[in-house]
Amino acid sequence: MLLDEIKKENDIKKIPLEQFPQLAGEIRTFLLEHLSRTGGHLASNLGAVELTMALHFVLQLPQDKIIWDVGHQSYTHKILTGRKGGFDTLRMLGGMSGFPKRSESPCDAFDTGHSSTSISAGMGYVCARELKKENYQVVSVIGDGALTGGMAYEALNNASQLKSNFIIVLNDNEMSISKNVGGISSYLGNLRTAEGYHDLKTGVKKSLNKIPGIGPATVKKIHRAKDSMKRLIIPGMFFEDMGITYLGPVNGHDCARMIQVLQEAKKIQGPVLVHVKTEKGRGYEPAMRHPARFHGTAAFDLEHGIPLGKHGKANYTDIFSTVMRKFGDREEKVVAVTAAMPDGTGLKRFRNMFPDRFFDVGIAEEHAVTFAAGLALGGMIPVVAVYSSFLQRAVDQIIEDVCIQNLHVIFAVDRAGLVGSDGETHQGCFDLSYLSMIPNMTVMAPKNKWELSDMLKFAVKYDGPVAIRYPRGEAYDGLEEFRAPIVRGCSEILYKGEKTAILAVGSMVKTGEEVYRRLKEEGENPTLINARFVKPLDERILDLVAEEHSLLVTMEENVKAGGFGMAAADYMRRNHPQVKVLIFAVPDQFVEHGNPEKLKEKLGLDGASVYEKIKEAR
């Protein structure tokens, strides 16, 4: 196998170009065989195989730098830099990351995981290179989906001032995770029809320069008129109007052609954008038919593309989807906003039933939040559905545009807490802290699937900013018998006891119940409380705890700093200093990738660890 000859970076240069199609096929087979067992980002990687091969053939790693936007498509890059063996432990605790990681290889130039950052990072490398008078290539690879993010345009605007070479590869597969939306998608569609432009320009220039005397002068005259010619052949010429040389579009599955264009791009003084057209999921029919489903997949049956493992139980996203669908019928003012993730956030059903009240703004969380503020001022009730780690990108807009004006915007914060395999860039461990610090914000977390439904109903009736955070994965269906009405700022006592009070937030109520059972088996009679509201803090329940308990245990799937436990501890210190407070939260560190349950064990947030610490504390 040709793949066996790739043991380290730059080994691809030893393989003849005529054998590249065979190597591409072997890489796809390797990815399919391994990801069908481990799960991972499949469709994007299958589409970027030849593109990655061409980059590795043209560049010299690790001297040259490749910055992968988001990093979903970096698996072939990992294979070609000697990490083939790591795929057996892909995204597992202690195993290889699913994203570029500088700690993993010197060939990973930038740690990524979120969208629209690669051009900014690449430009930083270019400027550092020029200041230090070094000599290496910098290539930022960005998808057309990531190009819907505002940060990418800020970087493009800035990069246009560069005088030295900077290559931006636009990997255009007409999708991000779900189908792309907006003007840039339509614009790129027009560019795809303009493939002959650069061949025409190059051919005319070469022919005229061969004419003695008058040739070069004629070329100069044509050069002055080039903008008019471009507008006849390529509508808009958006990139060149910004001062960025445009090459393409190029067939992203034709290695020889891509190598030729990349070699040309290396010679250009200044920023150059190479527009590469690829097919997401290429080489695997199920992924080509359903690229969104195979964006990030669990283990699956390779023959049929059907996910393996447990089926049937609803997850929190499913519950949210069902409730939003019902609200679409019941409340005409309810509208839904998402940032390029209608499938991932559960809004697909709402979109299908109420297309006029559904808004996908692209990968633009900042815009999504301020857009929602405008919707609220216009008399609608916007529900912004977004992953916890992605909402971080819009903290300023939440403060300035929603909370200062005290607007009725609902934030459905999915993937809160430890999400697992995607690692540091996707762990939703900060939302309780950054949301709770904002005046006028109400922050809730449900203990089970029924409470998520009840909290959404509360949020729609409430008048002001509301955030409901819920975890990834299977919705807890325990504690069904406890369903007291939702009252703002009020906790729910599940089991009343004495001495030790466990006050748990959202997903940690399930763990708190486990700890409660263990203590009961030891002959103790603890109290278990479902916090429900992180903000406002239920001071009344803390006062009640102080009357009959000497130990308060708080539990949350959020960082300790600025979290629920610290707020509760501060209140007890000021008002009931005799009560000892034990805080269980994510420590002050970025949490690596791995199975969420194993991560909880490692961080001391599982039931057994909490139980042992409580015994030690008494």
C-alpha cells in the first residue's frame, strides 16, 4: 500500500503524481474503516483528501505553516504527518485529538476548533515572518461556511494591505455543517461558472509579451483595463476589489491541477485566494447523500451508514425540538434563530413547519444575538438556539444589545457542560459564569427532560433575557414525580433531610441523586435540592439550609470561577459562616477530549468521587 510509505511529514513527495489517485483512495478507505469504529468528523475529511495532499506536496512542513479553519478537515493532514497510528484512539481520553493541536505535532501550526479564525491567525504568522525576516509559506484553509462569519471579513480586509505572499485556500463544498445561507453562498455560486478567466488572462499576457517592442506596452494598457474585463467574466470580483488576487475555481479533487495553481499562488507578492471546489463526503455514498448527518458521527455500520449503539431514547435537543414545534403552533410571536446549525440545535422541524419564522444567519453568533434583539424590539419572541461554546463568541452582544435593554430574548444553550470527544474548544463549561455576571439575565438549568419543557414555557411567558442551558446527550427521565411549577429564582426541594444539603444544578442533579442514595445507604438523611435557577440565586433556600444543616454541597458542570458554587459560598460566608460549603465544579483548566463520564471521574465530578469527598469533609 502507498499509505504504508507515509511515515512522517513530507514523505508524500516520494510518491509519483500519477499514483496520487490511488493514495487518495487508500486514505479514504483508512478514514472510513477507522471512523466507523471510533466516530469523528467524516464528511468534511472525505472531501478534503486531495486538497490536503496537494498542500503537503507543495509545502515543506513543519517550516511552512498550514492553518486549518475549525479543524474538522484535518484528518488527512494528520495521516500525512505520521499520525496514522493515532486513529485507533481518535478523540478518546488520552488519545489523539480530532482537531489540530500544537502539542501533538510541530506540523500543527495553530490550535483550532471554532470557525472563521484561520485568516486572522495566518496573517499574524505572515507579519511575524516579515518582522523577523524569515522565509516560509503561510496557508490558511477556510471553508465557504466559515466565510459566513464576520471575523473572516475583518481579516480579509486587513490582509489586503499585505505586500508579501499569503495564501488563503477557500475550500468550497457549498456547506458548513448544514446547507449554507446568505449572500456569500450565492456569490461563490456565480464564481463557479467563471473557471476560464485566469487561463484566458495568462494566455493573452504570454502571447503579447512575445511581440517585440509593442508587446509589453500593450500588456500594461490591458493591465489598466483589467478590472473592466474581470467584471465582464466574473460578476462582483469581491476578493480582487479588496486587493486580494483570486485564482480559481479549481477542481479540488484534481491533485495535479491544484498543485499547479498552488505553485502559481506561491509566486504572488501579496495575499492570494485560491478557490477550490470540493464535494463533502466524497467517496462514501451515505455521507454524500447526508453530509450534515456525517459531519460529526458516532460509530456506524460501514456498509449501510447506520449509527451503532443505543437508539430510542430522546436527547435534550430532541426535547427542545418538540417543544419549539408546539410553540410554533401556539404562539405566533415565537421565532427561531440559529447560527448555521438548524439540525444540530433541533430547529429543523420548526424550520420545516414555520419557514417564515425561522432564521439561519450563518456562522455569525454575534450577528445572531443582535438580530434577535431587533426582533424582540419589533414585537417578536426570539429563541436563539446555540451551543454553549459558540455562544461565548457573542458575550459582548448579550451584554450590550440584549441585557442593557432588558429585552425578551431566549437563549437555548445546547451542549452545556462536558461534551466529550471534541475537547477543549467545545466543552461548554463557562456559560454559567459568563451569563450569571450580566445584570437582567435569568439563567436556568433543567434536571430532566420534563423540566426542560417547563422552563421553555416559563421563558416564553417571561419578559426579559432568559438562558436555559442543557447538556449534550440522552435526556434524564428520572425524578419524574417532582414537577413543581417554575417560579423565578426558586429552587425545588426533592428530598428534605438534615446535616448535609446537596444543591445541584441541571445535569448534576442526576449525580446528586446518586450521592443522596449512597448517603442514605450509610444511614444518613441528607437533603437534595434542584437549584433550577443559577441567577437569580435562591437566597431563601440558602437561609433554610443554614437552619438545619452544617454542610452545603454544591454541584455544577461549569468552571468553579464565577460559577454557581462560588455565588452560593459567598452568600453563606456573609450570612451563615457556620455552614461549611463544599464546591464541586470543573477546575481551573481546559478539559481535554474524552468520554464525558470518564472526564467526570478524572475531574472528581462523578457520584463516587463526590460521595468520598463529602465523607472526608464531615
